[in-house]
Amino acid sequence: MAFINEIKAGDFNYRLRIRKSTQTLNDFGEYSKSYATETTVWAIKNVTSLRNINEKFEGDLLQSYGNFFFTVRYDSAWANLIQGTWELQNNDSPNETYEVLSWIIDPRKEYIEFYARLNK
């Protein structure tokens, strides 16, 4: 991955919500997981490998499932709070969510790269 100063602004063309998970106890003593949006950012979405993509028809649409890299600009307001229970959500299509598998914060604190899997 190139340093952020080598990336053009137009490369960040995918609107992404970064959501943290919370667990609440219901009346039956069971925990239920919910998500709250921590921030909304522009990201670069890249597929890890074409070998990792599975496709299937859902109705009339061909849907792709696989692992992706999302690159976002570093922001100290929330970057140090990231946990493995967080998820990423397409801002334009709320049903498209991604489980965060891992993340890397650039040593120069220019960008954060999330490695994520599309939730089915």
C-alpha cells in the first residue's frame, strides 16, 4: 500500500460507516448485540484476491462474497478505540456489512487498513 500522500483524493470513493458493537442484557438474561456508528468515512475498497470471491444469484442479482481491504484516513479521535468486535457498513446500502478480521495502523499515522469479510 502506498503512503496516503501518494493516493489521489478521488481514490476514496466508497462511503463507509465504522460501527462499534455493544451488548445489552434483555429481560430474559440473554445478551443481544447491537451496533452504533462511531464515524462515517470515505474509503478505498479493494478485493484481496479473485480466488477469495464467491458469487451466487439472489433473486435476479449476482451477489459477491469475499474478503476485502478498506483503506481510510487515520483519525486519532476514534482510531485508538478500534476493537475486533467492530463492523464496517456500506453507507449507501445498510444491508451490506463487513466483519472486521484485523486492522493495521500505518506507523506514520496516515491511514488505517481494515481486513474484513462480507457478512452473509
